[in-house]
Amino acid sequence: MSHDENIKTLIAVLAFPFGTHAAPLLSLVKRLSLTVPDARFIFFNTAKSNDAIFPQDSIKKSDSIRPYNVSDGTPENYLFSGNPIEPVEYFINSTPENFKRAMVEVAEETGRGFRCIMTDAFFGFAADIAQELQIPWVAFWTGGPRSVLAHIETDLIREKLGVLDDGNDEKTIDFLAGFSGIFASDLPGEIICGDITSPMAGMLHQMGLKLPQATVVVINSIEEIDSDMVNMLNSRFNKFLNIGPLVLTLADQTISDPQGCLQWLDEQAKESVAYISFGSTVMPPSHELKALAEALETSGFRFIWSIRGNPEEKLPQGFLERTKDKGKVVSWAPQLKILQHEATGAFITHCGWNSVLESIVGGVPMICRTFFGDQRLNMRTVENLWGIGKGIEEGEITKAGAIKALKLVLSSDEGKQMRQKLGSLKKLACDAVQPRGSSTANFETLTSIITH
Ligand SMILES: O=c1ccn([C@@H]2O[C@H](COP(=O)(O)OP(=O)(O)O[C@H]3O[C@H](CO)[C@@H](O)[C@H](O)[C@H]3O)[C@@H](O)[C@H]2O)c(=O)[nH]1
């Protein structure tokens, strides 16, 4: 990175490299790079995550967005133990020094100071960096509004409910407006139910305390779909901007579909296919995968199942061969396009926020099997507030529960009603990104914060 007179505005972007966090942040940065053409965004992220989200040729082409690798905090010769939280904890423990070091390197190399720091909202430490450098802090929350409010209110929730040993505690959160019908066990584990001394819990607690200091908190959501939450967050933050759904605002969406999912969908009847995916990090336990496979086989519903790794090892013996005329099993699917296809009628999901938004954009009702973090809060919003999906019976997949849920969504009046409600939400989402829409106006406000 060399001294460059054309670059007027240098912006530091700090990514959280796990789950689907860095990709939506990069989507936001790509969009901003079109409206702030004289800016250079330095995308600080681990090498592994940068390699995954920046296609090789794009790095050479783009002058305005530069990936810059930071340490992931793992010890030398580290061998992954199989425990997925371990690399996350190494990384958290290496912050903020890894980012600060890299920012100093870039400032020295370019001979310029940063004009703005834009981060995953997880990084509460950015408040101190922004203050030290006297620059704005733009915090990007990749989940929905209800989960960020729960983190902001962590101390109040702990004060009212205490810290619970049992993740299934059924205490309600009725002391917090907008949380009626929500139970303690629906909250992200780090707030009260899990190990609140873990590095992750510490980072999220710190985030809740620091986010009100951000110049602006940006969220990949739509004002009109949860206005009560938005009003509450408006009163907590200096500025709160809903700019989603980002997936509807990016022009260059290259579709990778090597296994021909979309062509296969073209041959299926309208709203007849169940799409199954549990996102980028979750893998349901093997007895649930088996139960779901048996439910699909017995019910005969058509399906596309995105499952990471080798499906032969994960699914019952002979399942792929026996169901090859009814469904497709792939290791990665063009999810957004599948959900937007008229043949897709149900989405079995873990309720990651990106999946929930994409389901709204596609108008597809959800069958929810949640696992951690914000997912249960997202499910409650899907089920109670919007009525566009249902949690799986007993909270985990059984053969009978899955068949019941598939029938409900794919072939009952309740499923039809869900689809109608989705129609209204989808319209709100599409309207928000039109030239006069709320997300478009909020995006313009964000641009002016960055440039002035
Ligand atoms: O075959 C696949 C599977 C997934 N996806 C995409 O992967 C993303 C998955 O995102 P999300 O639904 O948010 O799930 P996670 O990857 O699990 O996301 C993490 O990050 C989210 C945003 O903070 C949180 O809401 C989740 O709880 C957390 O697990 C979506 O954009 C999908 O379209 C594909 O394109 N093809």
C-alpha cells in the first residue's frame, strides 16, 4: 500500500471473521464505495475470512476496497481441536491489539490518517479508538433489532432475572417493552443463560455498554417491519439507521449454482419444494439429520438440502440414492435465488438473521430449528410478531414433528395465511430500497456521515 494522492478519505473497516458477519459488512462497504468514490476502505479481517469473501480477481480490480489481514490470535502451529468456539475465543482475546497494530501499519504506509472507523457492532472497543483518533464510529449490527436491544439491556435483564443456570428457564421478559411473549431462554445465551464469563459473553456485554457512544448504529433491517423496536433503539442510540435488506441493493450478484438447483426448481410445481439450510456455522446433531431425512422420505415432499461437508457421511445410508428424483442435496446453494423461486414453498432454517431477511424477500414461510445467539429471538419475531413461520415442535427435529411442520406450511390454510402475511412484509422490504424508500434515505444519511 503506497502513498496515493488521489485518496482523500481513508476508512478503516473492522470485521468479525466468524458466521455470516464479514460478508454483509463487505456488502455495505461495496455499496458505500459507489457513493463515496474518492474513499479507500481498508477491510481489516483475518486472512481466512478475507480469502473466503474476496474473490481473487476482485482484489486486483478494486482500488477502493482493500483487504488487509490481521492476526487471528491462534498460537503458532495451532491445530484446530474440533471445538468451534476455540478459534473465536483466540480471536476475541487478540482484539483490539491486532486491529490497532494493523491500523497503524496502514496509516504509516499510506501517509494518511483514518477519516472514519466502521466496525462490526460486536467491537465495543471501537468507541475508544474513535475517541482517541477523534473520528466517527459507524457500528454495523448484522442481526435484527430485537437482539441488539437485548444486548443493550443486559444489565437490566441480569438485575431482574439473575443469572440462570438452566437454559430452559421460562421466566418472561415482560418488564421490557416489545418483549412480551418472549422467555428468558429465548435470549442469546451470553446474556443470562450461558457462561457469562466467557470471552464471547464479555465482548457482547462490553458492546451493549459502548454502542450508545457510536456516532451511528447501522442495521441490515427495515424500519417498517418492526417499528416498535426501531423506536426503542432510536431512543438508545445517537443515530440508528435501518438500511436493509442489503441483498436487494447490490447490483453485481454473481450466482454460483454448479449443481443446477435453479434449473431443477424450474421443473417443480409452484410452492411445492422445501429448502433446508442451517447457515454457515450450525450443524444439527446426527439424530436430527436422520429424523429430517426420514421425514422427507416418508412425506414425499420435494426438497433442496444445503448441507456442508460430505452428505454421504451425514445422512442415512442410501438416502441420496432413494430420493434422487425427489430432491437435491448440495454443499452450498444459491440461497437467495432459491428462496425467490416460485417453486420454493417452505424454508427449514436456524433463523440466522440473513436467512430470515432472505425468506421475507422470497416470501417463503419458515420452519424454525434454532441453536444459539440471536436465533431464538428471531424465531419469536417470525412466529409471534409476523406470523410467517413456526418453531419446530419440542425445539428439535423429530420425524413426526418435521412431517407435521412441512404439511402445515406446504399444504394447509395456515401455510397460505403465512404466505399472505409474507406478501405484505416483502412489499415493505422492496419499497424500503426504492428511490423514495426509508432504507435509501437512511443510506444517504450514512453516506453524509462518512463524508463530512
Ligand atoms: O447453502 C447456502 C447456505 C447459506 N447461504 C447464505 O449464508 C448466509 C447465512 O446467514 P445467516 O442465516 O445469518 O446464518 P449464519 O451464517 O449462521 O449467521 C451468523 O450471523 C448471523 C448474523 O449476525 C446471526 O443472525 C446468526 O445467528 C449467526 O449464526 C445467508 O446469506 C445465506 O444466503 C448460502 O448462500 N448458501
